[in-house]
Amino acid sequence: MSALQRVDLGEVEYEVAAKDMTTWVEQRIEGSAGDRLFLLSHPPVITYGPRTSLADLPAETAAIPSVAVDRGGFATYHGPGQLVGYLVIDLNQRGPVDIVRWVENGLIAGLGELGFPLVRRETPRGASSLVGVWTEDHRKLCSIGMRIRRGVTSHGFSINVDPAMHVFHTFTTCGLHDVTMVSLAELAAERGLPAPPDAAVRDAVATALGAT
């Protein structure tokens, strides 16, 4: 099994990261690079998968660019104050794995180490997907959307550390019309605590996913 290498980046334009991700996937397929977890953030952008209804996207007056992407999942927001993790992993090298559940459980474990009790949810038959990480009272903290091509994953997850939460009210998040999005900063404030710094969240998540 290939070790998972952690790669820390700063803020990267989404279009640049998407182009780089194509290269990262090709490198993994060719074997010129191992399994990697890229940790970064994006300037404000809304990305959406191919099953997203145009009615779910914000009006042009929202002044936030929307970009179609080749991952699973529906529309979600990326912006400053949010930690994005892109996983480029050869699943054949890791053996049989339910990659989405593995990511959910890893995020729950990592953020749990920072003092945030979180859960995953099963999706009822015929309902909109509940993939992601949630608070125990069913507010959504982390979104997950991935693609697998030739046995190699791309895209990944986002964690709301302390982003501009009002943006989530301008469109239908994750195809869920009644979802309440939440951030670690909000959860910490409810307990009278400061928000965890980005570096602490990166370390906790990377450790839980086995990335070094």
C-alpha cells in the first residue's frame, strides 16, 4: 500500500487547481507520484457537478463565479476560511475501500480530536444524498465530492473553518433545499471558545487520514 503524502498549498485559483489536478492524476496513473493529499483554499467560487439543476445555482447578482466540474455531488461554495482537501489516490494500491466513507470517517476522527463531535448520515432510499460530515443536530459542516478515473481518485472534501457563511444562502447547497450549513467557528462560539486555526485543522485531518 502506498503511503499518503501530505502537500500543503495556500490559496489557489480554482481553475488553476483543476488543471493541476489533471496532472496529479496522470502522475499517479503513470506511477511517477504516489498517493497524495493536497490541502489548500480557493478564492470565492461555486462549483457544481453534472447532475446539478440550474435552478440550484445563484443568480448572477450574487457576483460569485460558478464553475461546472467533473466530480460527483451538487453545488457547493469554496472561499477563504474554508479548507479544501484534494485526494489523488490509487485505489488498487490501497486495496478494497469505500473511499467516501473512509473520508467521512477520517474527517469525523480528525475534527473530533479538536473537540467537535460529528457524525455521518445514511441516505434514505430515493432521497437527496447526505454524504458529508454533520453535527449531531444535522447541520452540515463538510462536503465531499469525488471522481474515480482508471482507479485513481480526484477532488475530495471541504471543511468550513470560518468562511463567509452568508454565501450558502444564495444557492441550493449540495442539492438539499432545507440544509443548514455551519462552520467550526460557529460551533466553537456556541461553546464560548475561539475557532481552531487553519493549521490545527490541517494537522488534525491529515493525521486522521494517515497523510504525512
